[in-house]
Amino acid sequence: MSEALVQFDQIVKRFDGTPHPAVAEITTTIMSGGITGLAGPDGAGKTTLLRLILGLLKADSGALRVCGRDPVSEASAVRDLVAYMPQRFGLYEDLTVLENLTLYADLRAVIGEERRTAFERLLAFTSLAPFTSRLAGALSGGMKQKLGLACALIRTPRLLLLDEPSAGVDPVSRRELWRMVQTLTGEGLGVVWSTAYLDEAERCERVLLMNDGKLIYEGSPSGLTNRMVGRSFHVRNAGEGRRGVLASAAKMPGVIDGVIQGANVRIVMAAGATPLSAEDFKGVSHVEVTSVPPRFEDAFVSLLGSATPAVSRLAAGAVRAKLDAGPVVEAKELTRRFGSFTAADRISFSIGRGEIFGLLGPNGAGKSTTFKMLCGLLRPTSGEARVAGLDVAAQTSAARNRLGYMAQKFSLYGDLSVAQNLAFFAGVYGLTGARRQRALERVTEAFGLQRYLETNAGTLPAGFKQRLALSCAVMHEPPVLFLDEPTSGVDPLTRREFWAHINAFVQSGVTVMVTTHFLEEAEYCDRIALVYRARVIAAGTPDDLKDSVRTQALPDPTLEDAFITLVEADDKKVAA
């Protein structure tokens, strides 16, 4: 029988210097025995809400009870009943797996037989038993999250708070993490899962959807999705014209959202709008417009309002270096070894002008290593990397001036303001005088950074950190862009904004190479290489990869289905 674990009654939380409350008069109840999804755009108030539950923050007004207790005046009792896994990896990277578990056991006063039993249970539950002596910093993204979960569960709680636990985690690890948490709820735990992945929110028994600190929907995911019946469409067979179709659709009356899905474009209409037809796309031959079932993400965008700009102001009018005909990016038998460990094994591919090429794979597969070799940040053990006709190893400085690079982790200067970071990178790329001023104004306006110019970069919300990082990568208008998980952890509206810019860059001739764990996003790619165990195990268009795993039992596979099926097939091949 379920019980009320958290009860909010008109809870308000404000922070100094901000005009609006971070949490505004929230009234709701969180029950035991299921997963409550906490969704919303960056800055909606999700993390603040979780910290209020744990007693890390004190509400300005209203009443809050957690397991029948006050989380501030009875903080010790509440923290014995509530476990928290923070948004950022909160463990010690220079300690081993076992040392991290030991530290958390000490902090929670788990000793003797209780500790031995807990370690045995958690190491088996997370499959980390073979890795107890490995440094936490050397774990893959998925294994880090498993260790974080194990440390949170060192003493079995009644309520588990997970703040975006799957951000930056590959699809295989995401499924494993999801299965683990579902097992916990089957044992009676209540779970609050904050997420930027709306397919995860759709799996929850109940969803709390926040925006601007307010609770704008609570209930089952299907209750929101069902409002969208008859408003979602596929423009099929758009093929090479799909970016033009998306740009055209974004300008049409009644269109509130649009995303590329392989050779198709998914369009969402406003309530009461005239449905689309093939006649609306006269400039593209052979397209068909069909109605498709709505998704939770369609309802999310409809409720919040689309943030996708019709035209990217950032790409408009950009002047770029002209490149010779032929491949713009080439990897030829690229190999990188660290001692006896091979991180990339004879990886080969080429990318043409104005093409988006996706590099996919599980955490630790070799994607970032390949990226760094192509960017000149890591010298290959053997093989050749060429960018814009230049040998990256032999002509490193010249090659770097032809590309923009956005790193997987936020790699700017957290103690410098946004304006100082922009100025620094303008200098790095040799921008001076009027060109420097135009570049700074262009990216500041296009990414909405004006109100954050004097804010330290390290304190920015996740979405604005990513905006700043992309601004620094593109301000010199490079003909080649390397984007290593550019939208990791950002909400769907920010993700659409990023891809509006990227699509506009590509239409102006920029070549883009991207890695991502969000496979809906990988549908934007013209071609994909799937990297696993340091090798390319499959390559082709997104539709090619989906077609390769299509069966009678799986007649309409997603790209995530293809990813997992191909990885599992390679595992079987290696084991045979």
C-alpha cells in the first residue's frame, strides 16, 4: 500500500538578486512505490525542489513534510530516510570504487555486518564487483552513475532523489540504470527522477512538469500526451531536402515544433490549426504527409511553447574560408594506444562539405579519443587525420584555425565572466578590431547571453553553459565544427535551439562532426558511424542503421533499438 512521502503546501523559495521565485507556490504530494518524473526546461526549479526535500535549502514560505517530518528542523532524521544522487558526479575521482563506498558507509555510520552485507548487495546490484580497485575517475559515464547510485543506497532509504542521473550516459547504460531503479520501486521505495530525457519521463507512473518555478502539469504522462491526438505529422521522403522542409515548416502558421527523424520531418501543430498536406511543400518532390501518434515530447513542447527559431541569426551572413573539393574531414586507419590499452583501433571514415556526421557509441567506446585525434589534441599512435585538406599531426596550428571545437565537458573558465570568456576566445582565434566586435555582438545576441555577461561561467545554468561553449567554438566562423555531446543534459527546447543553428551552419556549407547519447538527436545526422570496443562496427544513414535491425518482432525500430541491437550482436560475435 502506497503512502505519502513528500507533501508540499504552497512552498515558495527565492534567491537573492533574482526577480522571480525559483519555486513558486508548489502544492503536490509524492507517493511511495513508484517513479515520479520531474521534468522541465533548464532553470525551471527542479534541482531547487529536490534540495528543499532533502533540507539542503529552507523554504521562504509554505509547509513541507518529508516522511512526516520537517526537513530542516528534523534534518538528521530525514536524511536517514532519504537518499540523494546529485546532478553532477558527487564522488571522489581519486578514490577507488571500494574507497568511495567505504567513505559513504562511514558518513552514514554503516558498520560491521551491516556494512559487509550492504557492500555485497550493492556491488552485485550494480555489477561493479570486478572494479572495486579502479579509480572512480577512470570509470565510464555509466559506471560512474552506478557507483553514485550505490553510494546513495548504502543505507536503504524510503525515498530516493535522482537529479538527472542519466545525463551524458549512453543508451545501454541508461536502460540498465532504469531497470535497476524499477527494481527498487518494486521493493516499495519512492523515487523522484529529474530528467531532461522525455522518453524517460514518459515511462514514469506520474510526472511533475515545471516551468519558471511553477508546477504546470501533474498526472500520468498519457494524460498529457492524449491532448495531442491529431496534431502530430510526418513529412516523409524529404531525403536531402529535409533541412529545407524543416526550415519552411517552422515559418508556417500553426506549426509549433519540428524535428528531423532520418529522411523524415516530424511536425507538431497548434490546437485547432489546419493540418499539413503535401501541397504545403511544393518545392520538394515525392513528399507525403501522414498523421502519427503523439509523443510526450510533443505535449511538452506544446505546453511550454516552441523555442525553435525559424532562422538562425548566428549563421546568417557568415563568411567562411572556401575549401577545396573532396573530403573535408578524413580518418585513415586512426589508432591510439595508451600502453597496452587500445582506445581507437584503425578507425576510418570521410566527411564531405556541408554534411553532419555522427559518431555514436557507449561510454568508453573511443569516440572522444577519435575526436581529439582529429582536432589535434591527441597524437595518433598510427594512421592519419586530415581536416580541411591539412594533416592534423603535421600542420596542427593551421588545422585548428579551420575548425571549431566544443568539448564534452564544460571546458571554459568557470572563474571568468561570460564576457571575459568570449573576449579570451576571440583573442585565441585572432579576432581583432571591427571583426572581433561584430563576432562578440553576433554570438551574444544569437544565444541570448546579454543578461549573463557579468556572471561567472561556472555558475551558469546548464543550458547557458552549453550556449557559451558553442558561442566560443563558432565565433571565428570556422568551416568545420567538432561538437562532442553538445546538448548533454539540456532540455528539449534548448536542444532544438542548438540544432536550428547547426542546421543553418550546414546549409551554408559548414561540415559538422558530432557525438551524442541522445539518439533522437542523432536522427539529424546525414551519416553515422557506430563505435564499440574502439572499432567502427556499423556505418550508414540513420535509416540504414534502423533498417539493419528491422525484424518481424521489431517492425519499426528506433535508432536506440538499432544502437542496442548492434552493440549486443557485436558482443555475441566477440564471445563466439
